[in-house]
Amino acid sequence: MCRYFKPANEMSSCDTKSVIEWSTDAVAEWLKEKGHSKYVDLLCNQHSIDGKALLLLNEHDLRTSPLNIQVLGDVKRLGLDIRQLKMENRQALVELGYDPTTLLFIPNAIVHSGHGLPSRAELDFYYSMRQHSLETYPADDPYLIPHSSPSSEDGSATALRPEIWKALIALAYLFVVTWITAFVMVIVHDRVPDMKKYPPLPDIFLDNVPHIPWAFHMCEWTGTLLLLIWVTVLLFHKYRFILLRRFFALSGTVFLLRCITMLITSLSVPGTHLECTPRNSTSIEPLLLDLLSKMKQAYIIWKGAGMSIQGVRTCGDYMFSGHTVALTMLNFFITEYTPRDIYILHLFTWMLNCFGIFFILSGHEHYSIDVFIAFYITSRLFLYYHTLANNQSLMQRDTGRTRIWFPLFSFFESDVDGIVPNEYESPVVMIRQLFRLAKHMYKKSVVLFHSHFSNVLTETRINLNQPSTSIRKNKRKTQ
């Protein structure tokens, strides 16, 4: 039987068939019954839309080529009827291999109200509210969602621009945060508790695992390997600049939060092997000289990226572990932006992440709580950010609230309407894009300089002509 409802006196020949078994004639009959007779020739005759194709149509297909329906009201009404048909044929969509909740844009309040798919009563209630929302229900009703979504049926974004300038802003944000982090590390190093008065705190892992001297260096080499893999992914990913700005924004935010936690409480040194002595500074030392000295130390930390293999040794920066943040962030970005079927790569990066954390603890450079909090904060922030970015259509009614609570997210993801697909291209394309951008900027600067120079030259000529004119006038007066 047909999976859409209509009164008993409107039975048709397609009532004995499933929608996925409909022929183009059955679709034509359905279009006529729904009041879309003028599109029968376009959909059924010209483009051979049968039942399967009808279930996979969306408003984007109706508006764009090759259908190109220009009347907005017709697009909305036909799209609404198609979405109702999808809701009434959830099982047919599952049989076609599609997620019905994704295709139907059903709100979370309905999808998660019970076990499995929504009940018929819930769907009928939801559809009736959508059908009469404009004249009956307030705009902020939790059951209402936008009538159309800019994203595609599988949730992927429809149009993604590189927006290199946003990536540069994110890079500047990370640059400033790393400098702040380096300066804070200098401050907390001078505030580290005396090892003689404050021995290492009890720790369930450090108390039971002996100190391995070379472990912390191995952790940093593990992070370096993850970084090389991530750079390789960026070189070949088609949307590398979107990935870069997300990486810079998330990394900067986590390390900025780390600056606060480092300053609030100074923990005692986790291992007796560490030699931690505050900087030699006197109270009578001028404030400016002390600040310059701290900036010099901060530059050494910043230049070496805070890594011991670069000769950087600091104490007091324990809550929480910056090395764990770097390992976890790189691991999550690599697994997110590489194809799901490359499971060997994902397993390898997770092994590097876990072994890196083990090396941190084995080197007795951080307490276990430092590592746990770092992994939790980094992973949660990554998952929350990408959940919001991949489901922006569900938050369109809360745009103002999102801008208040997530200002960076609202700015960087304002033009992303869905999931960033994992598509790849040659790095030569990136070089051409950068060259084209540089060429465009050069031409624009030349035009601006030429126009400015012409204006200055014109003003100079006018100013030079004014004295001669005044002299002539004075001569005429004297004569």
C-alpha cells in the first residue's frame, strides 16, 4: 500500500504498492493528487523520477539544475509533501541504505523520546505542528525547525569556501596564546613550591611505576610523528584552510584555559629527579628589567615549543599537561579528517596517543590527574565544537545565544552549513590558489597606489598653480 495518508474516498492504483516500487506513472498520480500537476512532465517524463528517486529528492534538488523550479512557493509546498512522504516511509528509506533521521531533519526532542524510530503519533504530531507553524505556533517552539536545510541529504556542506583570512586570524590567535602560555610558564616556574618542604603528592600511577629517564623524550618524538602525519593530511586535503583554522582555534582555546589553571594553583614537583629552582631575582630589581628578563625566558620557551628535546626545562606547569593536549588534539584531527576505512592509520594514531601519555607518566613529568584532565578537556572541546559545526541547521533559532556563548565558533563557522567532506587534491592546487591570491592582492595594491599617487600629483599641480594665479591678479590690480 502507499505509505502516505489520505481519506478513504481518495484511494488510487498505487495504494497496493510500496513507495520504492512506484513507477513514474505512480509518481505522476501522486503529484496530481497533491496539487503539483504542472510538474508531472518535468519530473516524470523528462527526468524519470520514480518512487526511489522521489524519496531522495530535497529542496536543493528542486531549486537547482537540472530541475530549476523558479517559483519559491511551489518549491516549499512540493518539498513539504516530499518530506511528509519520507516521514511516512521510514522503513523504505532504511531499506535504501539511508538514515531516516538525517533525511527527515527530525528534532532531537522527538528522535530521542523513545527507543528506535519515532512513533506514528509523535510523527503525526510533529508534522501537524510544522504544517501550521506559521500561523499557529511561536517561532521559538522547541519542536519547530527550519523548513529547509542548506546542507545536503547526507549532512555534508553544500558550499565550502577556503576563507584563508579566517585561517590567518586563527593563526594569529594561536600565536598570541602561545606567547601568553610561555610567559605564564615563566611565572609559575618562579612560584614552584620548595622541594624540601613540599615533596611529591601521592599518585596512584607514579607511586607504582618506576621512573624511566628517556620516556619524556620519547613522548615528544611521538608528538612530532603525529604532527608530520597531520601536516601530510593538510597538504592533500581539499579543505585544508578550514581544517587549519579549526586546529588553530581549538588549540589556542585549550592552551588559554591551561594558562588559567597553571596560575590558580601551584602543585609540588611530581618527581624527585626534577631540579626545579626559581629564577634568581631580587625585590629591588627594577620592574622593567624584571619584565624584560621574563620576556627573554618566555621567548626561549616559545622558540623551543616548550619541548625538552629543544632544551626547554620548566617546572610548575602541571595542571594540566600541555604535551597531552598536543597529542590528543593531533590524534583527533587526524582521525576526523581521514577516510573511515583507513582504520590502520586511525589505530596507529590512537596507539601513538596512548603511548605518548604513558611516556609522560613514566617520565614522572606530570601527575596522573594532569594527564586525565588534559585528555578530557581536549577531547570534549573537540567533540562539542564539531558537533555544533556539523549540526548548525538545528541551532538556527538559537543564533544569538550561540554568538554569546561561543563567539569564536560563531565567527569561524558562520559560512559552514554541514559536515566538511574528506576530499583530497594535489598540493599543487593549493600553491596555485595562493599564487592567484598573491597576484590578486598585488594587482589591487598597485591600483590603489596608482590612484593614490594620481590624486597626490593632481593636488600638487593645483597647489603649484595657485601662487602664479594670485601673482597675476596682484599685477592686474597694481596696473
